[in-house]
Amino acid sequence: MMGISMKIWNEASDKLKALKNQGRTEEHRNIEPELLFPLDYLTYGDKNSYFISCMVKNYPEKKWMNSKEIVQKYPAFENLPEDYVGNVSYDAGNVKVKNALNGFRILSETNGADLRYNSEVTSFDKSSITLTDGTTFTGRNVVICCGPFTIDKFDKNYTNVKVIPTETINFGGDLSDLPGIFYESSEKYSIYSLRDKHDFSCQKFGIHGEKDTDLTMEWAKERIPSKVKEIIGIDACFYTVTEGHEFIYKTNPDGVHYGYGLNGEGFKYMPAHGKIIYDGLITGDDTTYLKQLKAKI
Ligand SMILES: Cc1cc2nc3c(=O)[nH]c(=O)nc-3n(C[C@H](O)[C@H](O)[C@H](O)COP(=O)(O)OP(=O)(O)OC[C@H]3O[C@@H](n4cnc5c(N)ncnc54)[C@H](O)[C@@H]3O)c2cc1C
């Protein structure tokens, strides 16, 4: 999924650069074609924990730092237990969401898509969609991608999707003494953290599926005490997960297709999800990947 997504993000970025260089319209001249923002990703934690011990076993070729080396590299961390180990990946990063949404909109329109705004889908069947303004579209296939929060409204056959309220804490200030993305795994903590906001000026951290921020704050006070004074707010989120963390792509008995990106990673994998749906419905190219996915669902 990651490989296909990266390839399409990069292809889209190149196409946007070309449109910008051609400069045919003001909108094209204003394109911001950079879609990916590289960051270092530290995975670390108790070497005896299940997650970290599996990582060390499965990736022995990686350079595993001890806790002193981790702190040397990232001085914002404090009180790291001695039996912590960690590894940094440099091929990680974030998607520039605003550039990506705007860029994909422009590319879709350049390729002939007819996008409608501010008019909701009120009804549909396997070959037509009707909007609140009364417009009806007909076609060979209807794919519903109306989002994790609306699955229960539109997909009468939906199962195995859990919506879990989650709160993350954001802090600002100097972020240079921390990895751009990190994940700590130990018996006590399972903390994830990454850069956030349009200009990546803040860092959010939290625990998947944890509504209460008490444990997250306890972690911050112990692990990154110098950052606690830089806390600027709390974001509420609905973490929407499927069993086994799969992307949903299926056809219901009524012939309507459904595609949803979920599991806190649906955005970064969106190009791959789109390609899987496109390959399945338009080119009929039932790729190995799609077969694997169908087997899982
Ligand atoms: C707080 C939060 C943080 C996240 N962080 C990440 C992250 O770091 N990385 C990552 O990869 N993913 C992340 N995700 C997940 C990602 O945002 C989703 O997986 C992805 O947006 C799903 O895309 P979608 O197109 O299926 O749905 P959505 O993005 O929800 O889009 C659905 C669209 O359909 C519209 N809609 C709804 N009903 C109708 C209707 N009746 N008619 C017409 N339109 C309708 C909605 O307004 C919306 O614009 C996060 C999600 C949340 C909530």
C-alpha cells in the first residue's frame, strides 16, 4: 500500500509541477506542487516489549540505538529507561494535506471530472446518484466514499467498523530536539506523535483510542517535560478502525460499490485506494494486490 501510494503521490506532484510550469491559468500558476514532507521516524521502547522485540528480531540489519544514543540524538527525551532501544527511518514523512487536496482536485478537473460542491447525495442505487438540488447522474458504476463518519448512514451492510473518540495534545515551540514522527512502545505507554498543522509548526501526540488525556499528559511530564510548557491545545478526533485495519472496498448485494479509507492512515493511502477501485471497476485489471485485499475482506 505504501509503495503504490508513494509512487502516485510523486507522479501527481510531477504532473502538478508540469501544469505550474506551463502556467496556462492563474490557478495553475499558483499550484503548490510539493505533496510530501519528509521527516525522521523514531520507533523506540522497551526492548523486552512484544512490539519492540519483534521489530528487533525482524529487522536485525537496522541500526538499533541504546537509550543513551537516543537521548544524544533527540535531547528533548528525558528519563528514558536503560533497557530502551530505538531505530530511525529516514524514508518517512507527512502529506501536505492542503496541497494534496487542491492538487488532486486540479488534476481531476484537468482530466474531465465534473465535481459538485455544497449539494449532498440524498439517494443512490447501482447506476445513479441524486443530489439535494435534484440533479441525477447515471453511470455504469456507483462508488460511495462519503467517509468514515457516514458509513452507517449509507452502507446498510456495514460491519466491523468501530468509531473511537480520541484526544491528542499539541505543542509548539522549537521542535528540532525531537524526531518528526515517533512511536514509543513499552508496557506502560503506547504513544504516537507527529508533526501537524498546515505548516507543520506543531507536534501532536496521543494514544490511539484514548479519550482521556491523563495518561498522555503523564507520559509528557515524564518523557518530554521541557515541552509541557509549550502545549497549545487538545484536538478531538474520531479514530475509526476496521477489524484487521483494512481499507474497505466491497460491492454490496444491491450492486453499489463502497470504498473507505480508515484506521488513521486512510489519507496517506488514498491514492492507492483510488487506484485499487479504478483498476477493479474501470480497467478490469484485478491486480495481485486487489486479490489479496479481497481475500482479506
Ligand atoms: C482527527 C483525524 C486524524 C487523522 N489523521 C490521519 C493521518 O495522520 N494520516 C492519515 O493517513 N489519515 C488520517 N486520518 C484518516 C483520514 O482522514 C481518513 O481515512 C480519510 O480522510 C478518509 O477519506 P474518505 O474520502 O473515505 O472520507 P472523508 O475524508 O471523510 O471524506 C468524505 C467526504 O464526503 C462528504 N459527504 C458526507 N456525506 C455526504 C453526502 N451525503 N453527500 C455528499 N458528500 C458527503 C464529507 O463532507 C467529506 O467531505 C485521520 C482522521 C481523523 C478524523
